[in-house]
Amino acid sequence: MKLLVTGVEGYIGCLLAPYLQARGHDIVGLDTGYYRDGWLFSDRSLVPGFPRTVNRDIRQVGAEDLQGVDAVVHLAELSNDPLGENVPELTYEINHQASLRLAELAREAGVQRFVYTSSCSVYGVADGGAPMTEESPTNPQTAYARCKTFVERDVGALAADGFSPTFLRNATAYGASPRMRFDIVLNNLCGIAATSGRIAMTSDGTPWRPLVHVLDICEAVACALEAPRDAVHNQVFNVGHDADNYQVREIAQIVAEVFPGCELSFGQAGADNRSYRVSFAKIHEQLPGFRCSWDARRGARQLHEVFSRIQLDAALFDSRPFTRLKQLRYLSQSGQLDERFYWKH
């Protein structure tokens, strides 16, 4: 298939594009370039090369960008919950309105499939109950998560004989990517362990988080694109594995064990009340070919190997390109982005 992959220069996108190319697909990437400053390491086994990429804001996509495209994989949004709360009106404009417009343009252009990367954060607060399934009520706690539910609702309403959307609710991602993110939980804890030798949790670590490796997300996208239409048409899938529901304290303990000599301590109950366990039965039963190849311990070992190889230090770990909020604040404060996050020059 000819695929348009948005957000191709991001944490997931820079791995997804070559992953799909290796499966025989023709990729055109699209990215506005907010995070182009960040390149943590090179590994040709993960990123053997980049596809042709259109440098464009998702809000400025035109019908011409979708001509001849068989499927769209949509990643490009403002990501990370703290970022969404910092500028919620822009989160709605980019994540909800621009995503819906992209889907409308795709349908008008005759694009057959539209794979949208949603998030398990739509479940919000569900502590103490049964694991959340795709049929469970959503309870989003942030602008970022609310926009995910809006896109699922509004793009789902566009489903038709010639237009099949699929919604992948990813668990919290982790794992090595050249366009690294250190503002997500396992990656962050591994970075702290590698650079300081001590994880001092400010919370008690009791909230639940499901995790999924970034390469398993790539596998889910590929399987959704290649599955028979009836298996994925207007369907929602939680992406992950049942065994990979962890309390945050368990994640910290795994990291402390993988990074030799790392000390670990916990604090009091935190203000972030998001806590949810998720059932991943549906994707393993109904999406042909999908399986998870990673777990948190293997992912932590991968990061330990990468960090040792590149000699990760505190300055690099704390630098702005690898934390979404820091990078966008820098681009705004340095006059490169205007108040609506468009490039000025």
C-alpha cells in the first residue's frame, strides 16, 4: 500500500516508517519538525533509512497530500498530558479539529483506511475495578485524553463502505528510539537510574499503568493495515498485553534491578490520580498476526544497553529535545513558533 504516516519524525514515527517499509509498503512521511533537534543515538537495525517526508503542519494538509494514498496512519498530535494542560486550546485545535479534518480529507480523496493512534489514557481513573475493555466507559482526566475520545467519536462517524477507520488505544509507550522521549514513565526512570544511580519516587507508586513497547505499537499498526477489512472496520483495540499492567512502583523496582547499584525510595500518595488496568484480550483474539514481543524488564535492559553505549549523562538526559514540554516552550520563547504553534519563518 501507499501510506501517509503523520508524525514521522517523532518517538514512534521514526521507528514506524522503516518498520512498514520493511513490510513492503510505500511510505510518505509528514511532520512539522518540532522535535527535529532530538536524536539520541543511531542504530541502522532500528532506523535503516527515512522515507520521503513532507515538512508540513497537520493543520495545513491539503487534498493534494492524499492523492493516490491507500491508507493514513495518524500519529501527529501534541502529545503528553502535561503539555495538553499547559495549552489546552491548542491541544483541541491540533489533536481534535485537525485530526478530524485530516480524516475528512482522506475520505474525500478515496483513502481506504485510516489508522489512528489513540491512548489508554482515555480510561482515566478506574482504580480497584476490573480491567478496562474497549467497551468500558471512558473517563479522560486531561485535554490530551479528552481529544482522543473526541477523535474516536467523530472519525468513527465517518466510517463508510469506502473508508475504514481503526483506533489503536496504546498503553503507555516505552523503549529505545533515536527520537527519544524521557517524559514517559519507564524511559524516565531508566534515564534517572542511568545518570544518578538513585530513583527517589515523589509518590507512593501505587497507581496502575499499562505499558507497551514502541516496536509492539509498530506491529499493531502494521497488523491493522494488513488485516481483512471486516476485522478492523471502525474497531477500537487496546494495544498491549495483559501481563504488562504494572503499578508504578513495580516499574521502578524493575528499573532499579536492571541498572546495577541503583537505589530506590518511595514518597507519599501523589496528586496525579490517574490509575487504570486494561484488558488486551480483544487485540490478541481479533487482530490477525498481532502479538507483543516485549515486556518492561526486556525494555529496561534495552535502554540500559543503549545508555551505556552512548554514555548518557545528566546533561543529555535533561536536555530539552527529549521532553515535549521543554522543547515546545523553547521554540515559543525563542521566537520560532507563534502563539498558535505555527512556525514563524
